[in-house]
Amino acid sequence: MLGDSRIICNLPYKWMVFEDVAVNFTLEEWALLDFSQKKLYRDVMGETFRNLASVGASYKCKDCGKTFTYRYHQTLQIHERTHTGEKSYECKKCSKAFSCPSTLRIHERTHNGKKPYECKQCGKTFRYYPSFQTHERVHTGEKPYECKPCGKTFSSNIGFQIHERNHTGEKPYECQKCSKAFSCPSSFRKHERTHTGEKPYECKECGKALRALASLRVHMITHTGVGPYKCKQCEKAFISPSSFRIHQRSHTGEKPYECKQCGKTFRYYPSFQKHERTHTGEKPYECKECGRAFSCSTLLRLHERTHTGEKLYECKQCGKACRDYTSLETHIRIHTGEKPYECKQCGKAFRCYQSFRRHERNHTGEKPYECKKCSKAFRCPSYLRTHERTHTREKPYECKQCGKAYRGYSSLQTHERTHTGEKPYACKECGKAFRWYQSFRRHERTHTGEKPYECKECGKAFSHPTSFRRHEKTHRVEPFECKQRGKDFSWPSSLHVKTPTRNKL
């Protein structure tokens, strides 16, 4: 054991203390041991300690009855201070008080920057020994904490405890402002900052302050352009180890989060939380500008930028600015031609995951998003939201140039190009550029000869959905009848075409 560890054993022949049988190392000596030597040391010392403790004297707390089998830096006295509230060890820098000297010493490192624990593998240094221990497992792959309900293993006890709450539903951290509860302290602290406005994480490059460390890491990519954690399967880089681990699930297919209501499983915890709200109808995130409520904080932040016009992420190729990093990633693929999401049914590939999921539903026929007003169902939530505005008449997206308003953000984007003249979709075959993606795709088919829209009735194929739908109507059993002339038509638009009449002399 590191430091001065004492246990007194009352044997028939002599008094024995733990120091008589323990081997103590200095920090420098401890750093020279490899992982297996440290593990052996801990196992042997742990067994020795338990043997002595089993026959040793016990010390009882008068307040709560808790017993202590040894005096490790006066453990009983330190424990008693939890009842008295006594904090006699004060930090000279910030006046924060602590109940024991070891906690004070650890706290002082936040001021002096001292990080005494260095990893031999990568040179990374740590302020706290438990953090150093957890980090070492990144190199060894050791995950000693296993969840009994699902078998998942963890390298740190904290991660294990937080995961367990996914099964128990326990949320011990409650916000005193709004009573919202959280399963882990970091989420709780991050939430508190939405009330206080505190932004403790500052970018050293540009001085921008952010509420969460994860947000700072994402922001840093705008300066560096690369993430430090690279996936061996697809070479994609990530800004944090947690993002990297989550990404790996896209290769393994692991979906650890299951909805108790409908059994649906999810790869990502935020997606799982967001899905749960489809059952509860909860929308806890409200826009202060217009009062609109959202089921998740990401949607609120994206919506808020429609008021501020803020676009944080800029494409280095063409200078286009995007409101969120995902949109920037998707946009960059226009330049690179990358389409990482491929449909297993038909082989079609997509630039963005949402388009891929939407396409999959063409095969399955799934339309999970239903309008409460008219029961019309849609393949994706954005279609539903745009449709709902036909009932409310809401047009939240306004053009700053001419004031024209639109129900959907994509419609606004398309409209804005009439002012800017931007044509972001260029044909690789002939160089012709297009303002709208649909026009670009339609043009591409003139080179490829692709006709993806096939009539189930007669097998005829079409390159454009409009032509395909018009053709489908020629197979309708009940044609559209003109009440004035009694004539039948294949599609309703023909009903409104007037037949020219001769002028009478």
C-alpha cells in the first residue's frame, strides 16, 4: 500500500501492526512497476490486510454505529466529522474547507496544477490516482466491472454505477430549480448551467466559452479540422473516446438501450431518451423567443439558430456555413462524393444517415410519424412537422432578403439560392451546376440512363417521380370525371384544362 497504512492485531503473544508485514513504495518506486506487478501487490496486500482485520480490534461510531477495523489516518475521527460537519482543513488559495488533510492535498492540485501520476505508455499525467488507474486500463483493455443484468463490462467503477441506473431507472441528482432528475452527476452539472448561464470551458484559440467539455471538443474541430481517435474499420476520426466507442456500434450493430414500452432498441442513449418522449409526449426544452417546445436539447439549439442566424461551422472548400457539425459533415460529402450509408436491399448509397433511414422505409412501407389532426402518416419526423404547419398555417422560416416565409427549413434554403445565385450541386460528367439537389439528380440520370421508378402494373420505368406518378394514374380503376362535360381523365390536373371554343361571328 502507498503511504502509511496501519492496522493493529491483538494476538496472544505480541502486538502486531500492518506495517510489520506490509511493503511500502514511494511514488517513484510505484511508477517503475508494470501492470501485473501492481496487481499482484494489491492482491497480496489485500489478503494480508483482510487476515489481520479479521482478528483485529474494532472501533464503533457513537452516532450511527458504523464500525472500523483499523485506523488509517484516524479513519474513525474523519468519519465522525460527517456527523458534526467539522471541516478543519482550509485551502489557503480559495478558502474551501475539508474534513481531512488528504482531501485538502488533492484539492490543492487544482491550484498548483500538479499531476503526479504519469502513464508510462503515452506520457499522459493525472491529478488523481483513481483517474490514473482508470486510464491505464485504456492500454491494458482491462474492464473489471461487469453489469449482471446485461453482461456489459466497464473500465471504471463510476461508469459502471451510472450504467446500472439504466436498468434500475434511478436518477439521484435532482435540479432544485426545475426538479428535473439525472442519472449521472456530469449531466446534472451541465443542466444546472442552463439556469446559471455559466460557461466554464473556454477555447484557447478564439476565446469562445461553452457550457460542456464535449461542446468545446466539437468546437475545437473548427480550428484543427481533425479528431484524435481514429476508427480502424472506416478511418473516421473522433474528438473523444466516448464518441469513438459509440461510433464502433455502427460496425458491431450493438444496440444496448431498450424501450420498456415498445421493445425498440437504440444504439445511442440520447436517441433512446428522445424516443421515450414519443410515449410520454414530454417536450421539456422551450424556445425563449417564440415559446416553441422540443423533446430534446439538440433540436432546441438548432431551432434557436433560426432566430439568431448563427452558423458556426464553415466549409473550407466553398465557405458555406452550417448551423451544426452534422450538417457540415454531410455538406462536405458533396465535395468528396462520399456516400457511407448503403441500402442492403437495393445497394443505393446516401450521404447522410437521415436520408438513408428515410429511403429504407420505401422498402418496408413503415410510416411511424402520424399527424394527430388528420391521421396522415409520414416516413420521417421532418415531413410530419412540415405537414402539421398546413393545419396551423405556421411559417417559421423567413427570408431575410425579401421577407418571404416558408413552412420548412429546406424550402427556405432552396429559396435563398435565388438571391445568392449559389449552385452547390455540380455534375462530374459535364460540369453543369444546379441550385436544387432534385434537379441535379434528375440531370445525372441523363448520363447514367438510370430509371429507378418502376410501375408495378406494367413494368415501365421512369427517371423522374413526377412522370412515374402521372403514369401510375393511367392504371386507376376509377378515372376522374368532368361533371360539366361527362368526360373521364387519368389525373385530376386535366380536369382544370379548358377546351378552347370558337368565337361566333
